[in-house]
Amino acid sequence: MAITNAWTDVDAFEVAASGLTRASTINGMLGNQLWLYERPMVAVRLTAAQPVAAATTSNVEWDEKVWGLASMWDVSSPATVVLPRTGTYLIDVRARFDETVEGDLSQRALLMYPNGSSTDRLSERRVATNPTDMGFTTFTSFLADDFFEVAARQLYTAAVDLMPIRTVLKVWYLGPWQADEEPA
């Protein structure tokens, strides 16, 4: 968000003004607080079924932004969410697997891979029974311009679809972390 009605700087006055707070200082302070008013957030979902191949891990390729600020998701990189600010984020992932597939579907997982890593799993949820709905919620810290991807895994002998509308990712920026904290 750009500051539209910024304070006029004292240099613009024809009369010398010394010892006054400069408008550029005030505008800078306001700009530094924009995260309070425009927190980056996004919700994306599937609008069509997406197959997860047999015994594989597949990135979820989101195809619709439901709402969002700060351009965190782009349809040209459908699996990637970019985090624009350094700080703590709340991430909520929900998925629904096709319930019409018969057989043992007990081996499923949702995984989150930060910065393209296929080994550094930030969060995951495995299911031991046969539910169709699953998900996880996590709080974690990222640096500005970090990104993550969500993947689904299933170990059934045939492809199983992630169902549209009920497969959703929501991300909220909560604020900067304290100086003595390190990002995850």
C-alpha cells in the first residue's frame, strides 16, 4: 500500500523551519507499520480433481485464488506460495481424497516443503485409517521471499484424486519475529 496523502516536508516551505520533525521521518515510520494494516494473506484451492499417482508424492497445483493480498500466489507457478515478508506465518492445509476409490487407502500424507527442499519437511500429517479428509495447521517463521510447496502422497496401487473445492491452502502473515529468534 502506498502512502497517498503524505506529509509535506519542511524543505518545501519558503520559510526556514529548524528543529521540526521532518515529514520524511513521519512517512518512513508510517511505511514501516504497513504490515499492521495490510498483512499478506492468501487462500488458494483446487477447482478440478487432481490425481496423485500410485505410490508417489505429487505437488498440489492450486488453480484458483479465493482471496489474497501481496501477490503470494501466481497461476504461472501453481504449486508455489511466496512469502513476501520476514516473520511468522500461520499455514492451514486441508485436503479431501476421492472417497469412491475402493481398497486399502490407509497410506496417505500431506507434506510441506520449504524453499524447494524435498527432504526438509516442515509439517506433515499421516493417516493410519481410511478418512477422506485430512490436513494440518502450523505456525512457522520464514525470511522474505522464501517459498513453500504442499505435496500429497498416497501408496495405493492406482491414482487417487484430490477433490476440488475441499482441497484448500490458507496462509496468514502474523508479524515480525523478535530479534533473538531464528527462522525455522
